[in-house]
Amino acid sequence: MIKTARSGLWTCSRCLRQAAPARGSQRRLLSSAPGAAQVDSTHIPIDHTPPDSKHDDSLLRRIFDSPPTFKDFAKPLFKIGSRENVGLFRNKYLTSPQGFLTFADVTIKRAQKLVNKVLNASTLEDYKALVRDLDRLSDLLCRVLDVSDFVRVTHPDEKIQAAASQAWSLVYQYMNQLNTTTGLSDQLGKALDNPDVMASWNEEEQTVAKLLQQDFMKSAIHLPKDSRDQFVDLSQQISELGSYFVQDMQPEQRFLEFPSSRFYGMNPQIAKRYTRGGVIRLPTMSPEATVALRTVHDEDTRKAIYYATRTASNRSIQILEAMLRSRAELAKLSGFESYSQLALHDKMMAKTPESVHQFLLALSKHNAPLVEEEVAALLREKGAKQQSTATDLHPWDRDYYMESIRSAMRSRRRNDDFLSAYFSLGTVMRGLSRLFTRLYGIRLVPRDTLPGETWHSDVRRLDVISDTDGHVAVLYCDLFYREDKSPNPAHFTVRCSREISEAEIQEVAEQKAAGVEGVPDFESLIDAANDGMHVSHQSGSVKQLPTIALVCDFEENKGRNGPALLDYYQMETLFHEMGHAIHSILARTSLQNVAGTRCATDFAELPSTLMEHFCADPSVLGLFARHHITDEPLPYEMVVDKLNVARRFEASDRENQIILAMLDQQYHSALPSQGNFDSTEIYLGLQKRFGKLPSDPRGTRWQGFFGHLFGYGSTYYSYLFDQVLSRRVWQVVFSAGQNGAALDRENGERLKENLLKWGGSRDPWRCLSDALRDERLVDGDEKAMRLVGSWVDKDNPHT
């Protein structure tokens, strides 16, 4: 398969768990970086503000915190009429809606020339070049697909959205034609079977060749035509059923109605909004219903709400089970015993369903004692409220008594929660730059934009500058709320890193000489080879620079004095998203298929989840967290209080995620192909077998709301996996932040050289083994998976 199932849009599993109950705020459903239940407040933050240097990072803060400063800095953007439109992301094709279609047309013609070259390969030299030719073919298609994917969901201009969607469809259709071209797969197979060809390829080239071969196999290209047609039909059916499942999921009971007197304990202002004639009418799947479960004192009312919010409609269940049966059928058609085997065998660290099972079993075993302690605390709280000994904890008790304990913890705080005063957006961005400078020798430098370069006047451009390699990436930051923006934070790879060969540059020269229609007038042949976007010159080679867009939904402080202030979890979200970006920035690969986050899916969350540990570290916070008015440093005990409340029941939260990951595996096993498949019985059975918390009662069927089953089929365990891995890296590589280890350049280089710089070009188990210096991991087998699962309760990095 020429373009694998990796979209330019990277919305990670944590990001998809975010909800937006109000503008500019994010409600976390999971605790942050995993760790001990209590955070130590004995660390005193140190002011690590760097001395004066060539780079004045005060500008970085001001262009995010001061609209007048940014407006003055970005003056060229507001003079579009007087200067040439350089094109979106400086892609010279993308100066108008028509430009997207021209870009698609020129790309398809270039791609077809490469296809013909691959199909006609016959000499040894032809086959040696084949893997780079196929990678370039993939890159050509991704250049259109990735930017169009971004534009059609982000750009405010509907005409440009429509043109981007059309360009995306044209190239996607062409890509599907290539994926049914058996000649491409045959030629790749001949190259892989030739020892002389394999000996000429480096590790990265061999990795990409094997990835492409596996993708061809997954697209059923090896099957007879009738079976390939059936594969296409099943794939389309799964896509449609999955879309229906996610978009149309409904509860069996759409509204809840109770006398308002039964809602004592709920915020009166919220209750009043939904009260008419003494009756409260709440939408079942609303944030208010979730609040009611946590706060309403009347147990019978909570029970009724619980049943309603945990029971999906029959139609939702039928669509889900139809999708799961279709996936099982697709897997069998492709030669796999289950869909999980098909999904895991080539692009996941786990490799097999049994390895995932071993990880989840070990994780459940080591997490269970922690959950039992939390359940005991809930029973004590219930007994205290009832003034008697409580022996039973019902499912509708859990959130209520958790909230009761957390409320008591909040009331004992010595300080009100004014954390946001220390987290202006500009100070956080400056803090990220300072952190990256200390760890990796790179910094974020504001750069003015040219007319047409960005999609909105709010967008800030930052160049990523390395102490040793110069300009290494371009980062576009669209961080403020707009009505037409998605509320989900996301990391987009608009263009991957990839080496541009001399042959490509020469090809551009030939096109220019021939006057190929539709090609813009570029300043140089190298510019033309990268569509006008930025390149770098490292180690004697030309590389297209990684171009990244970060999109968030923070509330800008328009019309009021002062900057945009982030709450703690918004700050953490920004750190998390920058973890994805830093993976794309630091990866030093020559081929597009393994650039940055294009690595094993259950490895891609590690750098971003690791960043959540950094943003809770006192020495890192000391880099930037200062009051936006008084410039006083952040009192770290405020963070301690915040995290202790958030992490109070993290083992219980983890148990829920473990069971959902197990459910995902069961649903994508061979079970759906059996005649007696019952998704509800499987879910309730897993809860009873592996849960220490009270399981759902019969009559409920929550799985109909588990939308991740479509997008993360059989890979939902990945976030748990990377939570554990990131905590281990934090403990081993960065010594859990002790003695300033979170800012030690040697530790940063250790992570970069052993893990980040490889993208997806090296076995992730080898990367992890090298970074942790733990040979037990290098084989990446079931034993290694069990070992990772055992780390959840380990504070000693040497065990």
C-alpha cells in the first residue's frame, strides 16, 4: 500500500478523551501522568531563567500574550494587497481554491511517472532504487492528502475547504487504484527476495520496504480479483458502519425527568436551567447528567441516572455488532484468524493479541491492590455519610463518594486555585522553548509570516532552531478559540521530513525546461522540488523540513487587560501536544514512511505522555511559571494540591481503562464470527472477572457509547501502554526529576539519540531498550509485555 493508514492529522487517544463544556476549558477524564497517589511538595522551584543570549525569548512570550505586539510583529500579514501571496504554508500551489486542484493534478502526473519507473524496473540498480522510489511516491501523495486533510477541517474559508476536499478525493482515489496494482507489489517482492538488493539497503530502507510489503498484503493485493473486490466492499461497509456508530450513538432513554426535590446536592444554577413546573428534565448524554451522578444525594435518583447513562439503544448495539462481524470477516479474507491479529502484526510493538493480553493481565494484577485500597476509602466515606458501617458499594455510588472525598481535599487547601495566573499562554510557550533548549539544544523562534502563508490572522509561526543543525522545523500555532474550530486539541503533520535526491531536483529542471502546465514560478530548483516550502541542508543532503500545525481552543483575553490564562490541565494539554511535535522535529530519518510520529501506534504516545511528567516537575515549572502581573514565582504547593486531588483515584480510573482495552481485544478476536456473539455479555463478564469496583448491572449496555472501537479497533490498549512506558522513562532516564535531572542535557541527549531521532525507522523495542538500558526489552516478546505491565506500581526503576 503506497500510503499507509497514517493520516496527517494526529489526534491522540488522550486528546480524543478531552471534552469542552465551556469555551477555552478542557475537562479531563483521565488523571495526568501516572505516579504515586500523593505528590511531594518538598521540592522548591528554582528560577532557571537563562542569561542574556543571542536569542531574546521575551519576544516569544509577548507575541502570544500581547495582541498589539503580535499585530506589529505580523504586519506583512495585514498587507496582503501590497505583496505577493506566497501560498498556504508557503506552498506556491496553494494561493487560491483552484490551486488545490492544480496541486493534485500535477502530483498525480508526477506520481504516474514514478509508477511507470517502478513497474519497468529490471536491472539490479533499478531494484536498489525501488524502495526510495516507492517512498517518494508515498510522499507525493501525502503532500496533497495531509495538507488537504488539515485544510478541509480547519480553514475558515468554505471555498478553500471545498477545494481541499476535492483535491483530497482525487488523490485518494488515485491512491486506491495504486493499491490494487499488483505490479507494484510484485516488483517490491522481487527486490526483497534479491540478496544483493537487500545488502545495499540500510536499516531504514529495509524497514520501509517491509512496511510497504505488509501494507500491500493488508490491502488483499495477493488475493484473486473476486476476493479483492470483496475486500473493497467489506472495507467500505466497515467504514460506513463505523461512521454510523460514532455519529448516531444514542441512549435507550434520551431524557431524564424527576421532581426537582430529588436533585438536592446538585448546583442550584444548573438545576434551575433544566427545571420547568417543578420537574427537572435532563438530556441523558449531557455533562449535566454526569454532574448529577457526582453530586445528587438521593441514591435512587443516582441509580436511575446511572442506568440511563449506561444503556445504549438497541440500534447502536446492532450497528456495533455488525461492524465487528464485518471486521472479523475481513480478517479471515486476508488470511488472519482475527481482526486483532491483522491490526497488530506489523505496526504495533505488541505484535500479537496474546502479547496485548499478557500486558493487560500483568497491569490488572499489579493495579488491583491499589484499587482495593481506593474502594475501601469509598466504603469508609459512605459509612461516614450514612453514620453506619457500609458493606456494599453500588455502581451509582462510585462517582458520588469519589467527588465527596475530593471536595473535602479541596476544602483543606491552604490556597485558592489561582494557578492560571502563573500560566499565561506566552509564559508556557516560552517555558517549552527553554525546556527544549536545555534538553535538546533547540529553541522556538518567532518568525513573521508572509501574505497567504497562514489560514487565519490568529496563527503564529515559530521556527525551530537547533544549536548544531540550524533551522530544523516549522511550527504553526493556532491556539485560540474560534466558533468554526474543533474544540479538540490536535497535532497535524502537514509535511514530513524526507531527503530530496539530486534526481528529483534534476527532474524539476527538466519540467521547467519543458514548460509543464500548472507549475508555479519558483525561485530555485530546490524550492520547486519542495513546492516552495522550507528545506534544510544537513550533512550534505537536502531535506524537506517537518511542517507541523498545533491547534487548540484556548480563550483569548480579548477586550480585557492581560494575556490568555491557562488552567493547569490546559497547560498540560499544550505540553502533551508539543510532545508529539518534538517527535516529528527531532526524528532524523531520510524516508517519509518512518518520519516522526509515523511509528508503531502503541509507541507514538510515549513522547507526548512523557511531557506530562515534565510539566508537573518543580524545576521545569521554575523555568517559566511566574505570575503574569507580579512576576512572583509559582508556589509549588499549589500544584501539589491540584495533582493530589486529580490522582486520588487514578488506580480506579486505570482499572476502567484496562477493562475497556480488554473489551477492545475481545471484540476484535474471532468471537464476532460465532453465531452466539453477544457484546453485552462479554462486557459484563470482563467487569466481573477483572474489576474490583462494582460492575454494571444487567440491563445496561454501555459498549454502545464506546466510539473508540471504530478508530482504535484492537489498539485501545496503546494509551495505557505508553502511560506505563513514559513513567518508566521519566524514572530511569530523568531520575523522576530529582536533583534537576529533568533539565539535564545529558539525559535529553540520551532520549534523543536512543529513541526520538529514529521516528519509525528502528524497532521501537530496541529504541526503548537502549534508552532505558534494559536488555530484558530488546526481544519485544510476551515476556517483555508482561514486564511492562508489572511496572505500574513500581517506584524503583531498578526492578
